[in-house]
Amino acid sequence: MGTFSLSHWLVVLVVILILFGAGRIPAAMGDLARGIRAFRTGMREDPAAESGGDKQIEPAERKPT
């Protein structure tokens, strides 16, 4: 009762194709792939940024008032 048969999945696929159209699904998958690629590129460590990120900031000196 909890699982779907092959005919149920075919009906779902047909409804998705009718709603979105056959051309929009590959375009959406391409956009998803580009987003994942951009995320992975952003997560890649940059050696130049890594060496500059450990600098300690000295507090400013206070002037007597």
C-alpha cells in the first residue's frame, strides 16, 4: 500500500512533462549543474586567501581624555 507501482510513476512523469514541458526540464537540470559547480568552486580552498586569513588585528590605542 505504501509503494507506488510503475504505472503510478508513469502518470507522475506525464503530469510533470505536461506542466513543465519537455524543453524546460533539461534547462532546469543544466541550471542546477551550474549552481553545484559554482558552489564547489567557491568551497575550494584558495592558498593565497588561506595565508592572509590568520592575521591578528591589534586593538587601537586609547588616547587619554
